[in-house]
Amino acid sequence: MKATLLYRIAAVIFFLFGIGHTYGFLTFLPSSEEGRAVFKAMQDVHFTEHGASLSYGGFYSGFGVSAGIQLFFSSYLAWYLGGVARKAPGTLGLIGCVFCAAQLVGLVINYRSFAPPVTIFGLVLSFCLGWAAWLARNSVAVPQGMAVPSFGHSSADIH
């Protein structure tokens, strides 16, 4: 498997995750009467902070939309890194590793806070990003048309 394919798989998963999160977030209504009461209270109870009228419902909405935007950005970033991994993997530096580390932290949060499907998405994303980062850091792109010196090794020995 190549780093480019793994980054592209991660990009598609992030995109689907973003669609699911955004749709679910915007259409979510608690199923229990108690849950609906809490949801309504989060919207209705306001407090003033730094001269602004705020509510926990506003925080919830703002963070929810922000999380969706981050998922779509992560999709773009993973797709972009897939292109870089194909053309010049040596230029990626630590960004693939940092992207994977951030996803691993998210995986722990997902496990502790959300339903199993979210954790499974996070696990697959962590796996794809980690494997892609490892492959990209351990590969060297050869410009098209350039001969690779063998130094006594067969071309199969050159990674």
C-alpha cells in the first residue's frame, strides 16, 4: 500500500465523517423528554459574559459547526498530503506524524465521549494517517525520467 492511497482513503473518510457529523448535528433532537428539556434549557437560559448575551446552546452550536468545518479541512489536508506523498514525500517532514497524533488524541476523546461508530471512524482514520506518515517518511520520490543508481543492489532493494 502507498502513502498516497492511505491519505486519499483518509480524505474520503474525513469527508463522509464531516457530512455525517454536520447532518447529525443540525438535525439532532434528543429522544427522551428529559433530554429535550436539557436541550431547550441550553437554548433558553442566557448569561452575560464580556458584555455579550450567551447560552450553552450557542456554545454547543458554535462548537458543533466548528467541528464540522475541521472535519472538512482535515479531508482537504489528507487529500493534499496524498499528492505531496506521491510527488515529494521527503518534503512532508513531521506534518503527517502531527496529523496522526492529533487524530489519536481525537480517538481517545471519541472513545470516552461518543457512540461506537464515531470511535470506529476515528480508529480507521488514525490507522490510515499513521501508516501513511510512516510510509511517506521512509520513502524517497525519484523525479520522472531520472535513473536510480543501484550501487550493487537490484532495483527491488531500493525503496
